Amino acid sequence: MSRSVRPAPGAAALLALTLPLALGACGAGIGVHGTPGGSGVRDPYFPKAGNGGYHVTHYALTLSYDPGGRHLTGQAVITARATRALSAFDLDFAGLRVESVSVDGSRARWNRAGQELTVRPHDDLARGGTFSTTVRYSGTPQTLTDPDGSKEGWLPTADGALALGEPVGSMAWFPGNDHPSDKASYDITVTVPKGLQAVSNGELRSETTKGDRTTFSWHTAEPMASYLATVAIGHFDITRTTGPHGLPVYIAVDPTQSKASQEVLAKLPGIIQWEEDNFGPYPFSSTGAIVDRPDDAGYALETQNRPVFPGAPETGTLVHELAHEWYGDSATPRSWQDMWLNEGFATYAEWLWEEDHGGDTCQQTFTALYDGTYGLDDPNSIWAFPPAKPSGAAHISDHPVYERGAMVLHKIRQTVGDDRFHAIVQGWAAAHRHGTVDTAEFTAYVEKMAPGKDFGEIWKDWLYGDGKPARP
Ligand code: TRP
Ligand code: ZN
């Protein structure tokens, strides 16, 4: 599940929350004199990601794509609330050409530096006020390379394109606040040559053909982090069915993958049912999957409502990506440091699935990892750094985040027993449904849910500690 790795780019910057507080204090109450919003939200791993001074509530993206010429035309209408008086604010946007920017209907000045699109509205924005920014843009969207060497952003495929955004790829196809701390609802409308399809998050509201172009309108009502937004353009076989309690299921499969995918995708409603039994009510209003070709992406991704797979997934991978709907998509880490809250849970979901379906127990999996007999290429790689402190942006998808993150959950289960563990994983998802989370909140939650139990060693050695913890 984890991706190929390159050397670390160096120590991460420190998280410091003092500056926005200070600015808020001098801006507050003055109202008319805004200050610039800031070019990042001080993520310790991706410091330029996201922007200060506002929160987005809604993105309306209207896109038109021509796969032959790889040409994208876009309009983003971004509704946001200023968290302080603003003279200017930034959007994250990589590549493409900006044609115009307006704020509340008035032309705005703007300039670009790297991934920052700085917008200067005609009038300062009042603290607490809602404002609407329209960006018109066009060009060939970029494929971005992550610190670990993986590709994200806009990926051309054999018959169209695939947009993937973890951790910072959504800025390659729309301007926004590209950080998981700022979730919003979305309307994504995509026009493609007639005969092709455009699949995205949420529910398909309409599909209309005019002349030689077809427009697909997708609606996401529940909050979504930008890294989970997707668009898949190409030829797809579509299956619509229902899951538990009538949950709509929309599955899109590249025709070359249909045969190989059929058996595993037939399990999807049952997996959702099993995950509801384990994790609580499914957090969104539809589910499904997108299966493109094996070479179209280097990894699967838990895009909201319908995860993306490069080729027919294994059952374990399907279980993993669907578990992210609870852990990651609904309860979303507030910074890229806390990836293990996504990947540890999704990996543990795979272990639980095995345990419940005649495979190894979670205890056996845990022991095999501890003893180095699990089958990792380098069994010691899981001890390279602690799950809650990845050793740089290039390492947020390494084994310590996935398998050792899952081992932390298993240590909690050993400490509290099965019933209490079940209550903790369900309760955690319920308490932070559609929200954002961090590791300190998680450890506090576990302690609250298991009074009298001591987790000190688990946090110190397994979650935050360097090296291989001593055998208990
Ligand atoms: N989240 C994906 C998964 O576990 C893997 C992944 C894709 C990833 N892109 C990433 C992990 C970027 C960290 C960073 O299925
Ligand atoms: Zn994952």
C-alpha cells in the first residue's frame, strides 16, 4: 500500500500558531484596514499548502476538457469567509494560465509566485464576511511530482485524464485553499467530448449532451478536503446499485479492466456493510469506485465517495480505501503530520477484515511485523521513525505511518479489550464526523474512553518514540 520512496528533503519546519493570533489581535475590531491573509497555514510538512485569513465553504468548478489537445478551460467560484480583515489573500494554484479574477463581482488585481496566486480585491474584506471569488483559467494542467517521487495533480490517461490530489495536487486543476484543515462542499461540472464520461465525487445531478459535447454535473454536499477531490475522464462501464439502507453505489470501470474487476467490485456493498458494523454509519450520501488502467496512476487513492484504483484492486486494497471514507475523508487530519490517523486505521481495517474472514488474526499480523516475518522488503523499515513524527515530507506514506500506525491501534486493543476497542474506533469516527483531527485529540479521546488504563508507554514508545519498542 505504501508508495515508492526517495531520500528525505530534510527536517520539517516547526508548527507555530502564534503569528495568526497576533495578526488577529491587531486586525480585530478595526474592520476597514485589512492585512494580507498569508501564503500557507504552516503545515509542518507542506508549509506553502493552504492559505491564511479565510475558510472556504463552497467550490463551484466548471471545467471543460479536450483530451486530444490536453486542454482544460476552467472557472472556479470560491465562496469563503474571512477570518480577519483582509487586504489580500492567497489561493494555491500551480501552472495553467489565469485569465481573470474577480471578488464579489469586481475585477481584482492578482499576481503569481510559485504556487501562490495572490488576489487583491478592489475593497478590503471585512472580518467574518462571506465573499465570492471567481477565477477563470485555461491551459494544459500539470502532473506534479511529490517529495517521494509519486505523480499527482492532473494525469493524462490512455483515453482521457485522472485528477488525484494527495497531498497537494488539487492546485494543478483548480485554485483553492489546498490543505486538509479547510473542508468545503463542491459542485464539479465537467464537459467532455460526446462519447466520453466524466466521473467525480458525490452524486451525479445531471448529464446533458449539446452538439458534440456532454456535460456531467456532480454534487458533494458533505465537507470534502481538497486532496480528496477527483475527476476521471475517459470511457467507463458504469454500474449503479445500492448498498446498505439504500446507499447509492456508482462504480465506473475502464472497459479494459471490467472483467478483472467484476468479482472484487461485487463485494463492495458487503464491505460497506461490514465497515458500518465495525466503524459505524457510513459518513457520506453515496459510495462506489473508479477503476482506471494500471499505468494511469502509481497508487490507489481514497477520493471521497469513490476511491480510485489503477487496475482491478485486491480485496484488501478495496477494504483499505473504503475504510478511509470514515478515517481520512470524514475525520480528516488537520495537518500532513497526522497521516497515521488515516493510514494506520485503513491498514488496521485490512487486518480486521482478514481476521473476520478466515485469515490471520490481528495479533498474528502484529507479531509477524514485530518479528520481521511479515514480508516487508526491509522488515526494519517500520522502525525508521515513529508514526506521529514522519521524518520529512517524502516519508508520509512509508511503513511506519501504515503498518506501525496500525500496530499502535493494536496496542490500544490489547490494553482495553475488544469491546472497548470497538467503542473507541466507532466513537472516534462519530465524534469527528465531517471534521478535522490531530494526534493529541486522538490520545485524549482514547484515555477518556478507557478510564483507569495506562497508555503512557504506548504513546511514548509506539506513537512518538524513535526505534523499535521493547517487546512487552
Ligand atoms: N492514501 C493512499 C492510500 O493509502 C496512498 C497515497 C497516495 C498517499 N498519495 C499519497 C499517501 C500521498 C501519502 C501521501 O491508499
Ligand atoms: Zn491509505
